[in-house]
Amino acid sequence: MTENAPRPAAPARRPGGRTARTRAQVHDAVVAQLMEHGYDELTVDAVAARAGVHRTTVYRRWRDVGGLLADVLDAAGDDTWGPRDTGSLEGDLAALNDEVQAALTAEPPITLALIAASFRSDEAAQALKRFWGKRYTLCEEVVDRAVRRGELPAGTDARALLVAATAPMYHQLVFLRAVPDPGLPGQAARTAALAAAAGAFTAAR
Amino acid sequence: MTENAPRPAAPARRPGGRTARTRAQVHDAVVAQLMEHGYDELTVDAVAARAGVHRTTVYRRWRDVGGLLADVLDAAGDDTWGPRDTGSLEGDLAALNDEVQAALTAEPPITLALIAASFRSDEAAQALKRFWGKRYTLCEEVVDRAVRRGELPAGTDARALLVAATAPMYHQLVFLRAVPDPGLPGQAARTAALAAAAGAFTAAR
């Protein structure tokens, strides 16, 4: 382990060991500090104190607030999440949108706080982009299944379809600060599925 | 004019007169300060100095940074903007999306800075919501025209259609920090138009 590397990627050298435990404690502290006091009081010192980890360790491993947020987001993408298989494209997209709606309306609003933080830190913004990129890649399975079932033509642009299905959720709940509409996940899923069946994501642009 | 009102709505008492000029100077200063130094250095004192307006005037009329940002956004919605009429639903939506893409990729990135500020100030968030609400209401004309041309059935949910058409623009350019794709405005417009023609915004939810 190179102690003086300018920006260690915070690998868990021994999964489940002390390094991994420290990382989990620090991540929990980042989220708790962000939720309780907001970005303005999210400092390396506050996180170190809260996590019960020596501040030198935190500075060496994560350097600054951007590095801390990015690592929280990168860790969130290192899970075993996968899209549900409901048997139909519209059903799969609706299930996905239900999860998006749940995340964006959860209490405490951790997802919203991380999105807000991404407007303060370029490093968090890049990590959020990586997180969403991973999720969208995993969701391509939803489109592959629909193609295999004959619901969609081969050559459907999976990413464009998935963005069309999910973007209205983020738009309404984050940008337009709309009251959550329990019908929205299904409606946005149906819209994208109808557009896909009509060839919106296959023809030459 | 009630000098001691706790939160004047900053009306231009004499349009084109001194009050309106002061308001315009202050708005320009808010945007310039935000663009050059970011939200953290956006203070009433900095704005007053930059605008050449007495700080007492700014405090009395706008009270704080939230009031300043909200008034800039409210003024942005008080223009004569209207959606273009290209003769087809897909064309109108593509023209709208071209404007969204232009705003989100403009240099200097004023729209992005105001969106970012809306994550710092509840007042700015509410003003941005009002601004977008006005714009979407004006755009309902696009859907009305399509219904009159027989492109869409009466009873089409105009707002849902407009959000479906525009949300992928914001999603790609703001959340996913994607490289601007000149094909995206047309593709998102086409997707929404196809879904609308397939009945996505008319059937019971």
C-alpha cells in the first residue's frame, strides 16, 4: 500500500477487515453529517470525529470532502443491485421507477442530499455520473429481455429508452419539486414502452 | 409603497423608471456575481456594491440571497416568450428542446448556475418551480395546436407530454453531465410524439 499516493482509491485491502470497517464507519459518518448539518458543515475533521477515526487517516485516504462523497457514491454502486424481472417491458420499467420514486422520496432524503452535493463538488458529480452509468448499464438487461420476448426489435437503443423511462421521475421530484404522484412511475414506464414499441429507439436518428 | 413591508415583491412601480432600473442593475449584479464567484460569495453586500445601489435598499427590498435569486428567476418568467409554431407536434417539441439544450449549454452557464443555486436556497427552488410552471403552461399551446390539427386526441394530458419531451434533456445535461448530443432534442421530441400518438397521455392512468 503506497502511503504517500496522492489520491488512493480507498480499496478495501482486506474485505471485512479493519480497512473495510474503517471505510464503512467513515461512509456512515459522511451521510449522517450531511443529513444532520448539510454540506456546509461537511468537513474532513467533522467526519473523522464522528466516525471515531483519526483525522490523519481520513485526510490521507480521502483527502477532502469531494473525495469522501465520491467514495460514498462509488461504494453505493458496488452492491448486488439488479433490475426486477416482472415478465414485461412496461412492468420492468414501472418497477424500476417505483425504486427511483422510493429513493427520491425517502426519509431521511439521502439521495436528494447526494444529488445536491453533486452541485457543490465536481468529484461528487463525477461519482454520481459513474453510479448512474452503472445502474443504467445493469438495466440494459430489461431491454435485452424485451427483445428476447419479441416485445422490442433488436437494435433498440437501451440507454435512450431507459433515460426516457426514468427522466420524468427525476424531473418531477427533483427539478419541479412536485408532490409525489403514485401514478407517475407507471405512467412514465407506459410512455417509454409505447414509444419503444412505436420504434422511437430503433430508427436512424 | 409600504417601505416597511417584511418582504416586498419588488414591483416596478414606474416601469422603465428608477425602480425598474435599480431592479435590472441588481439582477445583473446577482448573475454576474454568481457566475464569477459562485454561490458562496453571493451576498447582499457584494451584489449592492456591484450594482452601485445602496445596501440598505437591497436589504429592504430583497432581504437576502434567497430573495435576490427568486426575484431574478421571477423576472426571467415575466418575458414575452412563447413556443415556436413549426406546423407539427414533433417539430414544435424539437424546437422547444433545442431551446432547452441551448440554455443548458450556454456560456456563461447561467441556467446551470441558477439550477445549482436552487439546491442551496428554498426560495430560489420555489422561484425556479414557478418559472418552469409558467413555461410549461405556455407550452400547452403546442399540444392544443396538435389536437386542433387532429394529430392528438382531445383530452391529451399536455403537461405530462411536455415533461416527457423535455425531461431527457435536463436528465442528460444536468444529472448525467453528458456531452451535448445534437441529435438529442429531436430524438426526445420524436419519442414523446410517438408515445402521445400511441395514447400514452390520454388513457386512464
